[in-house]
Amino acid sequence: MGNTQKRIDQFQKSRIKQSFLVMIVFFVCGLLFSKWFYLGSLIGTVLFYKWKHKKVRSEYSLWKFRRHLQFSKFSRLLIPYLKQSKGQVSLYSIFNKILPRLDDEQDRSSLYKLMSEMSSKPNDIQPFIDYANRSSGTDMSVLFMSTIFDFQQSTFDTSVIDELGKIASEELINGIDEIIAFKLRRFVFFPTKIVMSSFVIVLGFAIAVLIYNLSDIKF
């Protein structure tokens, strides 16, 4: 996602500090209200720690999906240029035409880096693979960029480009279908979320009453 190791370490430290703060809050509640909060401190801390991890994984999945969608758009821009050039125009020139048409600043920077590496390493496939990993990281993106490299190096068979165009179109359609499905799930589960929110309030009230009554019981 473009985060440095320092940024990742800072997040992990913040995650531990926040979990420790949750534990302190439960301990204070235990001192003020009921000893049952001491048990809740352990459970609450573990749940909070896992929740932060789940949140990061969810954000990463969403980021990766968006990256792949952007790569699909890039591939759809590239295919017509390749078919039109029929191998007579350098790939560097084609990328230079596509560069201002990319919406995302991250994509423009990544493509510009690929163009620079193409100049310094004209016969090396690694810059193309690195670009695929930066842009999407899927097997499809690596295969696509590897095929583009082979096309400019040795073959000018446009049937290969036609096949890549079909793959790119299918990937873009699949991405759109996933967006539609995601929005539909949010709409369908909206009433359920309202009911569950009410249930959480009722459950919290019931637990509070139970803890209050248990504190008066003498064992």
C-alpha cells in the first residue's frame, strides 16, 4: 500500500498502546464499579487488538481491489495503441501518450518509473513485472505485462494483443460486477444492521444490570 517499514512499526506501536489503554479503562471500571470488569479487561483487550487487525485487512482488500481495477483501466487504454501501432511505434512512446490519461497520481508515478527503467534496462523484463506488482499484484497483471514485454521484444503478432484485450475487458467487467455486488450487499444488510445495533444496546443494558446485581450478591 506504499507504507514504509517505519510507518508500519508506528502503526503496530499505536495498536499496542491503544489496546493497553482499553485494559486500563476496564481496570478503572473494576475499581469503581465491579470486579467483573477485571475479567472484561482481558477479553476487551484481545478483542480490540484483533479488531484493529481485521480493520487493516479489510482496508488492504479494498485497496488491492481498487488497484486491480485501475490496472484494468490502464490495460484497456493500452490495447488500442498497440493494435494501431502494429509494432511500428516504440512502447516508450505509447506509454508517454497514455501517461496524461491516467486519473490516479500513483499510477502516473508508477508508469513514469517504468519508462525510466525501460531506458536504463531495455532488455530486462523485471521493470515490467515490478510495475505489475505495484499496480495490482495479481497473476493476471504480471502475465499481461510479461506479454507486453515479449510483444515489443520479439513478436508483432496482433492476435496476441487481441487476446490480451479480451482478458482486460473481462477483468474490467468483473470489477464492475464486484462493485455492484458490494453496494447491493450494503443495501440488503442495512435493516439487519439497524436491528443488530438495537440488540447491542439491549445486550449492554442487560449485562450492566447483571453486573450490578452480582456485585450485591455475597458468596
